[in-house]
Amino acid sequence: MAGKVFSLTPVQVPRVETAYRRIVTPLPVPESLPVLERLREVESRSMQGQPPLVWHKAQGVQVHDCWGNMWLDFSSGVLVTNVGHARTRVIEAIVRTAQKPHLHHYCFPSEERVALAAKLVELAPPPLKKVFLLTTGAETTECAFKLARTYGQSLARRKIDFVTFRGSFHGRTLGSQMIGGNPALQSWIPHCDPNIHVVPFPGDFRSPDPSFEAFDRALAAAGVEPANVCGVISETFQGAGANFMPVPYARALRQWCTRHRALLVWDEIQAGFGRTGTLWGFEHYGDAVPDLMCLGKGISGGLPLSAVVGRPDVMDLYGPGEMTSTHTGNPICAAAALASIELLLAEDLPRRARELGEVLQPELRRIQRKHPTVGHADGRGLVGALQMVVPGTTQPHHPLAHRIVELCFQRGLLLFAPVGLGGGALKICPPLCIHEDQLREGLQVLEEALAEAAAAPLPGS
Ligand code: PLP
């Protein structure tokens, strides 16, 4: 489903002036229209989904335009700037590397790449002791899929079945969309891989069977022989709604994969690097350590870098030159990622996310209880989501969610456009360096916007 587009007609909005937010112009800013309109002319329509704000700079937990407006950021871009926007330590690492000068190295060795790869291996639990650096999240999930298939076929010719979860998102390239659990995103693919199987996600409020028997049942119904499964992939929490699996389910899944020699892949692209209050999201699942994990987003503080980290026997399935990428571990991105990870650890931001989760999560649930348009609230640490629904149903309410994002934008609170099934989910994911009073102020703005949107007829509806 294509999302609504935010209007480019400036409207007068009340002036906002707090320590963390400042809105002093109509929005969108009339002077910004040439940039916004030119972008709509020269970029694909797919890029038009976000609130019409021309970013000038972003620092810590705030985003600024160049007309004096300042937004408190509940987006982290898209869960990327976990350490905060433009932290000095990250900038210094980028500048130092650029000034060496060292901009590119392909797959030739470099100090930057070894330092980052060694840090990831040090932080990952056994048996995840080898790394392959890439650029985007979708590349890592494609790579994990390829490794699982290759691994399966190394054991038995027919061990090619791959399992994914309904509602999951793993990227927008061909392979990553085929292993995603949203059929609407696959409508352009005439022949989806018949050996990819989708099973219900146990943490979704719309299909609440949380038992692991549902997994077995779904595979049996699809005629899948467990011995032929080469891998199972899941987001550690399902991104759109910030839904976690029940712990017993995740542990049973780990045991099932071990029993059937299938690789368990956690897509940690949103959950990794402290977002949920632990360094890795799967730590919430006890001993359900994966065979491969996919990392991206929060890894680098802002630069394009991603990684697959996994079992050495799997990561070494391909020989020299057979699994590479032009920009693998680009030195500037690698230096930025290392600096960002060191900062995350030095400031113990996973702990801060855990502590502030004690504020965010109860608040989201309180908001849900108070507002019948919120069908469900979920999350952990500093990620949460409110699922906007048509009251009395579980049907996603995209126009309402979209209007709430717009009202927040007009009040100096930045959320990205609603996501998830039917575009009904509002995602709350500030940089992990946010302070409690900033978080509370943002939540108050969100609730005001929610109340106003629910009370008024929606524009154009
Ligand atoms: N996996 C998850 C869970 C994601 O949230 C995303 C992006 O939103 C991806 C994979 C794809 O990452 P990228 O957009 O960097 O390709």
C-alpha cells in the first residue's frame, strides 16, 4: 500500500518555543518549497513519503532546518543514529580517515576494516566469530539467505526450504523481499521462490497464537519436511509494531533449528546496538543465540555500513573472491562504525535504553488504554509502536496515523511516516542518548497530537 503524501501547502501553526523544540515559521517553510518541489520533480515518487522538512543539520536528539526551526527527534533517521546525531567522536573518526587520505580500499586489507571486524567478533557471543561487511541491510539478509541455502545444500541436495514470518520485513531488493512476510510487497515478482515458506508470527496482536505448535502446524500444512529446512529468519522484534516473540517460542525455535540442522538467522538490523535495552535484541530470548545475525542501521551512527556475523563454518562456505562487495567495510564507514560502537559502550547506551524503557513502555500502554484509536502498543527499551486502528476493530488506520505524524511535525516532534501492515503504526525510536525530560516532552506532544487527530474529521476524508 502506498502511503499518503504530506501536503506542500504551508499552513500557519502555533509558535513553539521550549528547550528542545522550536517552530517559528509556517510549515512547510515557504522558503523551502523550491527544494521540496524540485525533489518531487527529479526523484522517484517513492521518496516522497516523509514530513516536508529540509534537514540542514542534526545533532544529538535534534534536527534543524535553516529557518530557525528545531525538532525533537523520535526517529533516529530510521533507527540509525542510536548514539545521537553527529556525535563528535564519530565525526572525528570520519575526518581523520578522510584526511589520511583514505577513502576506498575495495577488499584490500586496511586497519579500519580489521579494527571494526575484530570489534564485532569480540562483541558477538560464541559461536558468531566471523564477519562479512556490507553496505545496506538488505544486502545482509540476502547474504544470510544465500549462506543458509549454500549450507543446506552442502548437507543434502534437497535441504533448500527457507522459513520466514508473516509480517516480517528484510529489505526491498529481490531476495530480501522474497524472504519478507508481506505479500503486498511481492506483487511485482511473478515467480516467488516456491521453497520459501511463511509462518505466522507469534507476537502479532492480530494472530495471537503464541505457541510453537503453530510453527510446526504451518510447516506441515505447507508440506515442508523439517529435514529439508536450511534456515529460518526472523527480525528479532518485528519492526513495524516492535513486537517480540514470546521467550518460550524463541527458545523452542532455536532448539528446533539445532535439531534439524537449520540455520537460525536473527535480523538485528533494527534491534541491534542497544535499541531494546541490551546490546543485541536476541538477548531477550535467553539462550536463543543465532547461527547468523544481520546488522545495519545503528551500527555506524549514520554512515552506510552493515554486517553479517556468523558461525565460521558457515561464513567460510565461499572461497576467496566468491563473496565480496565493492564497498565492503569502506574505511570511512568502518572508522565511523567503530567510533560509534565505542561511544555506545563508553556511555552504556544499552543500559540507558533499558532505564528509559521503564518510562516509554508504560506511557505507551497508558496512551493505548486511554485512546480507543490505539489498537495495540508494544516495544522494549527505546523502541515502541502505537498501532492506530479503526476503533473497535484491528483494521489499520493509515490516514489517522499519517495525520498524527503531521501534527507532531507541526509541534516540533519528528516521527517518520507510519509503517507496517496498512501503514497504521507510529514508531517511537529516539536516539539512545535522549534524556528523560526530553522523552517525556515528546510523549506529551505525541499524545496531544493523537487526541487532536482523533477528535477532528481528517482532512480529505
Ligand atoms: N531488515 C530490517 C528489520 C529493516 O528494518 C530494514 C530496513 O528498514 C532492512 C532489513 C533493510 O535495510 P536497508 O534499508 O538498509 O536495506
